[in-house]
Amino acid sequence: MSEKIIVVTGGAGFVGSNLIKKLNENSITKIIVIDDYDERKLKNIKDCSFIDYISYKNGVKEIGEQISKYDISAVLHIGANADVLIRDANIMFDLNYEHSKFYLNYCLEKKIPLIYASSSAIYGNSNNCVIENEFEDPHNVYAWSKWMFDKLVLNNIENYHSKVIGLRFFNIFGMGEFHKDKNASLPHRFYQFINENGFIDLFDREILRDYVWVEDVTQIIIDILFQDDWKNGIYNLGSGTPISHESLAQITTEIFVARQLKSSGDDLIKKIAMPENLLGSFQFFTKAENLEPRIAKYTANNKEKVKSYINELIDFHQ
């Protein structure tokens, strides 16, 4: 692919800003960022190189008019409304389905690659996170909005004459998620709990989820963009190795004790009852199945990467 201009949606957010940094590290600076004007997120791209910034809140018509001024070579569609507590399907589907459909149609018309973020939320509490309809069980409107776009992509994929690849992100952690509040990764939340409250609130249910480091995620996206032998379709992007919430809490407390920030780990974890209103929409188990080997080579050793991340958070805030 000749160097033209790459669009990164959600570019000021957690994954998007890390993706721009990774592109910059690969000497790619002709980037258009599409996001909103949240001041907290803008800090993520303070040291990034890009050529324009467009608010998604202007709507797809305005976005289309603005990007039409440029020679776009690819769209990396990372942006989404990921607030699982939103119940208004119209709000969720407008941003996650209609905007995604706009980028798909744009890329197909221009015959340029579209790489987009799907979500493991589509699986709900399925025992098998496999990209097949029988294993997909969305539990909230966020998951349904992601499922709907995946279906649109898969239903027409044989007719595409350019690269269209969706990545079902599992639980991503890493630097740059400080603005996400309750939607931040659990390693980040557990770090915050101890740092701010002195202990971790842990639900009294067995919960195991698949975690993947943002550095691995962004490298995989760049590989897919520039390697021509990826088949169009949807791929799981996780580690294949779930970690329990309890294990994550123990990892976090052990690091605080080892670094002499806490004298004992005995009182750093407090179990609490899970609220009844979460039971029907909460994922208790995720594990990325059937990982593409080129993805799996990056995402292994996720527990060690979580440990490194907790230490990095401590170092950053000291």
C-alpha cells in the first residue's frame, strides 16, 4: 500500500490513541482522527502526529464531506459507544451500527481496506467463544449493535473486492485508559480500588475472562493492514487463556505488597454480593477460541503482561 492517508476512528480513545502511536512508530503520520472533543481523551494524543481531527458527533454526512477532501488509503474503525449500561437501542445502534455501515460502504466504494473493532460481548455467556451463530448470545444493546454489524459484514463478504476484517476484541488492558472510568479494564480498576480506597471490592461469583494487552492489539491491526494474505472475515482477538477476577485481584495486591506500598495483602480484597440487576447482562466467562496463529503469537503470556501493567501504573503515578 502506498503511503496516503489513514483514518482512525475513536482515535483519541484508549485503543485508537495507542494505534496512532504505533502507526507513528512505523513512520506513518498522515492520519485523520475521528472522535469527540472530550478533554480527558485529548491528552492521549498530545504527543501523536496526525493531519486532521473530525468530530463524529457531526454525523456521517459531515464526516463523509470532510474526508472526501483527502486521498484515503484505509479506515481503521475503532470508535464505538462501549457503555454497556446504556439501554437506549437508538443511541447505541446509531453510533455502532449506522456509523460502521457508513465506513463499510465508503471503503467498498473506494476499494480500500476496512479493519474494524467488533467485540467479544457478542458471545454473552456462551461456553464457546466461536465465530458461529449458535455460540453468539448478546446480553445488552451494545452487544446487539456489534452483532448486527458483524452479520451485515458476513452476509456480503464474498462480494467484497477490498480488505474487510473485523476483530472481536476481548478484554483489553494497557496505558491510555485512565479516562474510561467504570469502563476501564479490570486490572486498571483494581489498581484504582487499592490506590484510592485501600482495598479491592470483588464480586462473590466465579468470573473468568480473556485479557489482551493493547500493545499486542495495535500491532496485530498494523500487521493485518500491511500484510496481503489475511482472508476477509472476522477474527477473535484474545489470548485464549482466561484469568479469574480473583486471580487478578491477587496479582494486584501482591504487587502492592512487594513494592512496599501496602504492609499486608490479607485485608486488601473484600468480597461483595453481585447486584441482582447485573446477573442477566454480565459475562461470567470468556475465552477466545480458534485463534489465528499470527494473532496467538502476540497474545500469549497475558498474566505476565498484566503484572507489567500494574507496575507501569504504579510507576506512572508515583
